Amino acid sequence: MMQARKQIPAYMTVYLALTLGVLVTLWMALMEGARLGAIQLKALCLADACTDSVLAEYHRELFKRYNLLAVDSAYGTGNIGRTNVEGRLVYYLSMNLPGEKPKGYLTGLPVSDFLGLHLAGADVTEYTLLSDERGAVFRRLAAQAVEDDLGVNLAKEAIAWTQSIQAYHLDTRDVEAEKRAVDAQIASYQGKEIEKGKKLEFESPTAVVDRQNKSILLWQTLGNQGVSRKMLNRASLISQRSKTGAQAYGNLSYGEASASEKLTERALFGEYVLSYMGNFRKPRKGNVLDYEVEYVIAGKETDAENLSSVLGRILAMREAANALYLFADEKKSEEARVVALALSTILCVPELEELFHATILFTWAYVESLYDLRLLLAGNRVPLFKDEKSWHYSLGNMLAGLFETNSQGSQGGGMCYQDYLRVLLLLANEEDASYRAMDIVEGNVRLTPGNANFRMDGCFVKMKCKVSMSSGYGYNAEVWEEKFY
């Protein structure tokens, strides 16, 4: 026979009831506080990670060929725009969120969904494009791309050369114009009556050189080296889009550099152009142009025009430097004066002595400069300012027109062809040089598979994003992220 179970009376004191009420309230408050903190933390972490994921989709060909990190907002479609980048951001956020609201606060709620987060919105509010600020953003990123590899020593050397050239006005002095002015004065004496019935007829001491077409002499410096005939179609490139108003622009500043930083940045940009683009000495055969550096400097449509322009500028600098030396060197100046005095004495026109002296020295400087240019194109070095030891042509050979065609010269000190390109890049208008360099990058990337519509002004390098999330528990979280390469 079963015995009845003994009933034990249960009771709860008022004190315990009040204590449990406080503990339950505290527990619920702590839970809500933890939930709110977790929602904010998760929103922040997701926004950070997903924005990084968007930047991780940088253009691979642009990085491979030019060491530049940027997101192609067209993603290979040819249709650039902020909405495409926003779409990628939404995609990554959605992949990391459940996307469903919890069914209730206490009932029907999946145990694993403590936060109940879902995406409310994602916007790229501000952004910087690779081509923004008239190419300044591109210059800065290009400078950063070579600074770690090359350092600033080459840049400082290029700055020092440029300062020396500017100090002696080698970049602005037009020796050819000075010679033409002297020759015009000499020519005014032709046919002048010196005695009754007798007119002055003579040949200038530099007539042998003057009779030769100087443009032919310039191209003869190339010797047997062939010249590329490639032409660049700039109609669809960024330099032309900037002129027609078809260029896209961002609305976020990338940052401003100080004056000293800007000079170093410009020099490093020149190193970047020399490192990643071809020139006459080191052409890039598979690209839109063979002589890309010369295009950045001169901005002509063909390799031949760009090369001719650059060689002309180098020749002008060499002429100015050589003329400076000749007029200052007592020995060589006196050699020219002896010839000038003899000719003016024979002609019985003593006032021609100074004019003959000047035109002889100017022509001597020109002929020596052609030889210098030939050395540079052959890979040799030439001192910026010559001395007795480094001077090549004698006065007799110059007046006789005995010009050598060999290119044997010093491989030691002085400047080489690439060094002159460095100087010319520093002297170039930085905005023009930036757009031309971007033309080259854009044109060459377009030659690669799947990038026929690539645009530099469609490449994001910095962006500011707003990410909004909502929770089924009634909370909202808004996060701002600013990221850049």
C-alpha cells in the first residue's frame, strides 16, 4: 500500500521577491546594454571589413604594369560611376548579414540571432579619383610608388642639375637666335660700297656649317639608329576628355603637400615616368608609343615628333652651356679672335671683327653640341659644363666642316640622356606632364584583355562611406568609414 507523499509547504519571503525582481531587471538591462554594444561593434567591424573588401578589388593590370592601386568603378563594363562601387559595398555587407528581422523579443526568436541586424543602406558619399586635382593625385601616388624602391637620392640629383641649368639660364637662353642676330648684322655689310665703284663681297667664316641644313645635321646624330613611326590617337584619352568637359571628377580632397614636399614629389614623379615608361634609349615596343617619356615632355602625336622636340631642347641646352664656356675661356676665345681679326683686316672692315668673333664662337658651340648629343644618344655621359680636357672639336676642324660620326666618349662623370630627360620632366608644366603620363597609362592598359574601355577618371583611390544597419530589437547603427590607398 502506497503511502501518501508528504506535502512540504513552500513560501517566498517579501525580501527574496524584491531581490529577484531587482536581479531580473538588472539582468535584462545588462543584456540590452550588451546587445546595443555588440550591434555598434559589429556594425563598425562589418563596415570596416566590407570597405576593405571593396578596395581589395583593385585593378590588377594597373597594379601589375604601373604599381598603382585603384578600384575601377566600371568593373570592366565601360560604365564608370559611384553606384557601381556602392553596389559592391552592399554585396559584401549583405553576405555578412542574415538579412531577416527576428520574429519577436521573447517568442519565436532564433537562439543564434542575438543581434537581429540587417542592412538599411550603404552609400559612398565622397570619393577621390586617380585623375583628380588636375593630375596631382596621380603624381602623388606615382611618387609613392617609386620612393620606397629608389629613395630620394636620384630625385635630389635631378633637382640639383635643374637648379644649375636654371641658374645659368641654359633652359631659356636661345643661342641660335643670338647667332641669327649676329649673322644678320654681318649680312648687312654684303654689297656695301667700301670704295668708289667697289662693293664688299665676302663669305662668312662659318659658311661651311651654315650651308648645311641644321635639321639634317640634327638627325644625323642618330646615326644608323632607326626612329619609331608610331602615332598616338589621343581622341578618347583623358587629356582630350579634360579639354572637352568629358572627364569625371571626385568630390573628396586627397590632401595637400607642403612646398618642399611638392618639389621632391615632382622629382619622384619624374623617376616614376622614367621607371615605368619607355624612351629612345629604352623603348617599350608593345605599347601605344615607343618613346613614352618623350611624349610626356613634348606632347606630340608621333614618336618622331616627340623625339625631335626633346633632342632640340637638349641641343639648345648644350649650345648654351658650350657657348658659355667658349666666351669665358681665354685660349679658345683668342683663337676665334685671331681668325676674326685676319678676315676683317683682309676685307678692310675692322668693325666686322667683333661680329666674326661672335659668330665663330656660336657656330663652334653648335657643332660641339651636336657631338655631345651623339654621345648622349649612344649611351655616354657628357659634363654639364665642359673644360679643356672634355672639349672635342678644334677650331680648324669646325671651320673646315670636318665633323666626326663616331660616338666614342666618356662613360664616367656627367649627365646621360636619361638625366636630361629627368631635367626636362622637372622643367615641364606639371599639369601637362601628368595628363600625358595618364594618356600613356590609359592607352596601354586598354591594350590588355578585357580593358578596352578603361578610364583613369573612373578609378577610385579614396572614398568615404556611410553604412546604416537596423536591428529587430529596435536599435539602429550608423557608421562612417574613410579609406584610401
